[in-house]
Amino acid sequence: MSERDKLHTGELYLPNDPKIIIRQLRYLARLKRFNRISPVRLLSRQRMMKKMFAEIGEGCYIESPMYSNMGAHHVHFGSHIYANFNLTLVDDTHIYVGDHTMFAPNVTVATAAHPILPALREREYQYNMPVHIGKNCWIGAGAIILPGVTIGDNTVIGAGSVVTKDIPANVVAVGNPCRVLREIGDRDVQFYYKDRMIPADIIQKEDLA
């Protein structure tokens, strides 16, 4: 098995293999071109994203700059995803993100890791584990999602959290390491921020009751 074949198996491999580097540099060059496209050139940005990503749905918008180890070549975005400035995707293997998920500024999603044994790190070994983020999630500013993590649908990850383990659906989770703070419940149907109530017309319009 070649080093490139091991990118998606979770096995130890050498990321400086020439066959990997050649492809990676090509993907990074394309990412650099994307980051230079003016925000007002929406169609050009959308066309480039479709070339860059493994999959990307309709209605996605990514603020520049975005950073990505493989130029988003291993990133699978659903539809209507929004990413604020400085999203970093360490996509040495696959990252999956569901529809309507939002990323606040300076979020990092990492699939790549290195062995603890110093002798292996000295020889530059690496391994990759995929990340799965569900539908309609909100990932707070500066959050870090580590390799192998799954986050369930509708979940909110608090700003600055370091997500080291799986987080279930329909919860608010915060901290370092990130832990479930509470479930999303009845109060969230009434209040959107502290004691600020969701207006009744919005509740009726959006059928939230």
C-alpha cells in the first residue's frame, strides 16, 4: 500500500511522500486563487468552491481567507453552510458537514494527528481520522474540533471549546475539554439571548411553537 493510499485508512504514513506533496501543492495553489477572489464576485467564488471541495451544496458562503491542508479536496459540505473568517480545515482525510451549519470566526477542524512516541514523530509519521459535523450546528468562535470527532445535529459548540470526544445531537456543549452543558429545550423556544424573548410574530411565522 502506498503512502497516499493510507491517507484515509487511519494508518501511520509519511505525509512528505512526493506523490502526496505534488497533489497537495496543486490543491493549495487553487485555494490561494480562491482567497484572492473579490467578495462581490459571487459566481466566480461559487465556481471555484465547486472545483475545490469534494462536495459542496447550494447556498454555501465562505468568507476569505479560508485555510485548508488539502485545499478542501477532502471536505464534504452540505447546502446553506456559512463559514466566517479564518476557517481552518486540516483535511488530510475527510471532513463531513451537514446542511445549515455555521462556523464562527477562527474555527479549526482537524483530521490529522501525530503519534505520541517521539521516535515516530522525529521520522515525521502522521495518521488521519475523519470528522463528522451534523446538520444545523453552530460552531462558536475559536472552537477546535479534533480528529475522529462526531458532532450531532442541531448542536451548539461554545466559543473557545476544544472538542476531543463525540458530542450528541440537540445540546449546548462548551469548555476545554468540551462537555455537554445542557440540552436544547423549551426555554430556547421562548428566549434567544438571556431574557430577550423571541417575538411572537417570528414564532408564528416560523411555526416554532
